Amino acid sequence: MPLVAETAVDVPAAADVLAAAERLRPYVDTTPVLTSPALDEAVGATVFAKAECLQRTGSFKLRGALNAMLQLPDDVRARGVINVSAGNAALGSAAAAQLLGAPLTVVMPETAVPEKLAAVRAMGARVVCDGVTNAAEAFARAHELIASEGLHLLHPFDDADVIAGAGTATLELLQAHPDLDAVVIPASGGGVLAGGILATEAAGRTGTTVVAGVQPEGNDGFVRSLAAGEVQRVPQVRTIADGLTAPAPGVRNFAIVASAKAPVVAVSDGAILDAMALVARTLRVVVEPSGAAGIAGLPALGLAGRRVGVILTGSNVSWSLFAETLQK
Amino acid sequence: MPLVAETAVDVPAAADVLAAAERLRPYVDTTPVLTSPALDEAVGATVFAKAECLQRTGSFKLRGALNAMLQLPDDVRARGVINVSAGNAALGSAAAAQLLGAPLTVVMPETAVPEKLAAVRAMGARVVCDGVTNAAEAFARAHELIASEGLHLLHPFDDADVIAGAGTATLELLQAHPDLDAVVIPASGGGVLAGGILATEAAGRTGTTVVAGVQPEGNDGFVRSLAAGEVQRVPQVRTIADGLTAPAPGVRNFAIVASAKAPVVAVSDGAILDAMALVARTLRVVVEPSGAAGIAGLPALGLAGRRVGVILTGSNVSWSLFAETLQK
């Protein structure tokens, strides 16, 4: 396991994705793979879209949170889990905690979408948000609570079990369509991208199915980090894709993506919004901007004429933004 | 078969739905069944939504058209098929004809949505629409072409094979969730409603799963016909649900629905639009107004607390209407 030696952290392997898929089977939906001749014509490739936008809680995040929580010792889980997230990871971990009867605290920024705060609370989680305005403050507050209450930190993306769980979406896609030339996956922290690389190995497709990442131009941490050869932090994150705002790749995720030499491209917010509307019009599903990033990345990845899997990661969208974008 | 004796037309039976399901397997998608705790809370029932809005061509109509065309003698199919439709049946039959390499003519009103005219043409069908402004003119033009060109008429809903094919959507739903208390289905001509009743019998659920229909108040032909005991025509059809505009139940469909004593309710256009937005917000799929009618009918059907299947029939929506409705 050279990756472990290089990074001195617990990096997951392909077998962990297979184990996660077994573990998650009773809890997560096998989401459909959608196709559309009109979409194929618009993008110039044959697209197999894995609709994690239809997953319970509206994103793939449930997979990673559940895979991690299911493996916690009973006493640790009973003491309580804590998560830091403004959005999909909060919803996913709240649903996971509710399913397993585990007490959950989520540290969210005060500025989080009110509907998301309410949805997380409705699933029984304690929400801490007073005085939290950014990611640094959120992690600081989480560490205070860990120290005072003995909570277990569930990292939203830089955790071996979360990565393996996220990878099960790509595994299901490749099990349904084993002959894809590529799988394209949105990335900021990089959990679902790194997990997708492991899943491709687990499916026996390393070297035949390329895994590629797509980022917003305003938060291109993987592009910068791969160029630099080490994890780089984006000084100021600016993107409409509120599901892609982690300012740096996770250490484990970067190690996996760099080792696989996976291409990662950055696209404009305009391209992401166009892709969101294109997905709604052709595949007839709601995606949030981050969920459409994979489609937005197709032109830059040079996949014309290929059979391409794309992970539609989530659908927890601002409805006014969604409606405005459709009207253009 | 008392229905045949009563109506003197070929009324399909439960076995025809099972045969249709076998016949269609290579061609149609087994659409997913979607659920949402937020939807359940909003409607006060546990909903299992059969997402025919994600079916190829954006509606269940492909099922009936294919089931009918697959059973035509080769020489009849090769001579050509003709269909009358402003929307989903045109798209479904065009895709069916394309799959089977059959020449297809569709008579559509001049006022049909331009995107739908273009989509039907793009699938290789001949579109006849000059001087056609309503259903009566469309059927008259179709009969001229049948006489002059020897084409085979594929009725969009009042045809035994079309009904059996449409019923396969409900059959798939009941095979995935056999213990539903009810299945709620939109109706104007009534093919998918009548087919759903046969499917429920085929699944061994007659008497345990109630099948109910929902219509717009502005086109309540089944409500009127059931009250009168015979097929009644709605004098002036007025509804936002352009997928539910057949002005009278099909003879076969009425016979099946009346014989089953299936309840049918009418709902306002406002309730249909509210349901369209609710489906998008909770199930994260696009539905057109007719596709949301089943959800709109739940309150009037007295299904509080029950396990209810709902057929989301289609997604070929006007995007400006969809976006405007989401913004309310």
C-alpha cells in the first residue's frame, strides 16, 4: 500500500468500496442510470448518468456517512457523532444518524440555507450554528464540542470510510454498465472522486475506464494541487456550486487522485448552470449546480463520441436559482 | 368475458398486461419507484411514485404504442401506421416506430408545442398538421390518409393493446411494492387507468389494492360518464394539463373502469400545479401537469395514512410554466 506510506494516513482501498457496498445495501437506494438521446446530441457523447440526485436526502453523501457510522464501536456511536457541513453532508449524516439511532451534532454556518437547517433538525440532529460564519470557525467549534462532550468527528470527505462509501455510487454505475470509457465526477474535497477511482479498480476497470474530476473555476483545489504535486488551498472560494466549496482536497483524496493520474478540469459557473438546465430538460431530474458539474466538464475532457458515465451528485438546489436558470 | 359482450369491442384482460410486460421488456425502461418523507408529510400518506416521467420519450405512452406495433402483422406494419396526438402519444409512437423501423404518420394540430413537433420529426415520423386545429379535424384527416394510403390506425388510448401496454407501468409498481392500499392514476381517455385496473388483477390484488382515477375539473369525462352510466363527452375541455385533454373516455376504458367500480375524482388546475411543484421539490423529478394529477387527487380520495402508489405519467412540460410554478 504505497499510498499509506506516502501520506501516513489511513487511505482506503478498492476492497473497502466492495465492503461498503455490502454494508450499505439495506439502507441506500440503488439509484437509476438515466440516458437521453437529446443529451447525447447536446454533449457529443453517449452519457450514462448515475442519478444520485434521487438518492435519499438528495445526494450521495448518505453513502459515506452511513458507511462510517456503521463501523463505529457501539459505545462511540452511542456517545454521539459530530459533523461539519453547510449542506449535503449535513443532510446525509443526519439521515444516517436517524437510521442508526445515533445522537448527531452538526456544526453549520449561520448563513446556511434555512430549509437545510430545518431539514437537518427535522431528522433529529442538534444543529450548532450561532456565531459560525466560515469553515475554520465551524471546525474550531466542532473541536471544542469533541473535547467537552467526547463526540466522534465524522469528516465530510477526508475519511477512509466516507471515501469508500461515496465510491459505491460509481461501483453501482460500473456494475450496471461495465464498458464505460470514462466516469466523470464533480470534486471539491474529493471524496466521491477518490471513491470513484477505487470503485473503478474494484470493478476491474483500471486502465480501461478513465476516471476524471470536474471543479468550478472558482474552487479549483485539485487542479492547483495536482499541478503543484501537493495539496494546495484555494485562497478565496467563489462559485455558484455551493456543494463544491471545500477549499482544499482531502489529504487521502489527493493521494488517491494523484496516484491514479486522474485528469481534473475546471469549468465556469456559467457552464455549470447551463448544464443544470440541460440535465433538467433532457434527463427530467432536478440537480443542484454541483450535481451538474460533471456534465459541464465533458467538453474540456475530450470525450467526444465516447461512452461516459457521469455522477449527478445531488439535487439540494435553491429553487429560485433553479427556476431562473430554466427560464433563460 | 362479460365486458366484451356488453361493449361489443375487444376489451383487454389481465393476462394481456402480463403478455405485454414480456413483450416490452427489451424496449422500455423499468422506471424507478421514488419515495420522500417530505412528500409523505405534505400529503398525509406513504407515497410510492412510479416515475414514468423518466421513461424514454418522457411518458408511459411508449409502452402502449410499442405493445400494439409489435403485434401488427409484418405487412401491415410495413405499409405504415398512423396516430393522432398533440403530445405524449405522438412522441411514444414515434419512438416505437423508430425502434421497429415502421413508417409512421402523426396527425398533430397546428397549435402543438413546436418542440414536440420537432421531436416527433427528429425520430423520423411524417407529421401532418396543415389545417388541423382540433381533435375532430385530426381524426378526419387521419381517416382520409387511411383510405388513400392503407395506413393502420393506432388509437392513442382506446385500443386493447395500447391499454394492456399502458398497464405494464402499474404492474411494475405492484411487482416492486405488492402491498399497496391503492394506486392513483391520471385519466382523460383512460388508457393508463384501465390498464392499471387490469394490472392490479394480474398482480392478484383485485379487492385489496384500490385503483383510483384523477381528472382535471375542466375535463372530467370519467366522472360524468360514471355518474351517467355511459360514455359522456365533455363539451369544452379547459385545463392546464395538456396531457389530459381527450374529451371523452375510450369505450373500452370506460367499460373496464365502470366494471371495477373504480373511484374517479376531479381536481382544480391550481391543485395540479401545486402538485407539480411539490413533486419537483420532494421527489426531484420533472413532471408535466398531467403527470402530477395523481398526487393532486390524494386529498379527495380519502387515502390518509395509507400506502399509495401514484403513476407520475409524464414530463413533457412547458419549461416556462414549470419554472413559473416553481417560483411561486
